[in-house]
Amino acid sequence: MTTFDERERAFEAKFAHDEEMEFKAVARRNKLLGHWAAGILGLQGEAADAYAMEVVRADFEEAGHEDVVRKVSRDLGDRTTDAEIRSRMQELLLVAKDQLTREG
């Protein structure tokens, strides 16, 4: 195997790892967002956990994160704005990535 082949495999492995970590971070962000929204809805315990999983599943409806924004916005109604939801999503993505990094 040549050095070029080794470098190519290393690059591919890193790319795959990075993609997996991004997927995990987004899923965790959505779960955290679900718990945030559940609190606004007055849900606790198992009901809050179930709602958070609904938010995670909503992300599989289409590419991007607008499906998540729509779901949470629809559920929260006039208790928040789409801009606040998007802002919270950005904040929680950083939290999720930090949590994943700490878990190693």
C-alpha cells in the first residue's frame, strides 16, 4: 500500500467519523430542543421524554431542519416565534457537540 492510499483511507475514515458525529449532534440537539419545548408545554417526566423523541423523529421528514422548526412552532403556537426556535436550536447544537466531545 502506498502512502497515498494510506492517506486516502485516513481521509475517508475521518470524513465518515465527522459525518457520524454531526448526525449524533443534530439528533441530540433535537432531543434537547424537544425537552425545552416540553417544558413550555408543561410536560414532565415520561411525557416530556416522549415529546422530545417526537421532535427527533420530525427531523426525518425532509432534509434540513425546517421540519423540526415547523413541528415545534406548530406545537408551541404563540408561546414562541420561529426565530426564537432557530436561535435555541443553534445554542443547543453547541451544547450537544460539547456533550458528545466530553463523552469521548
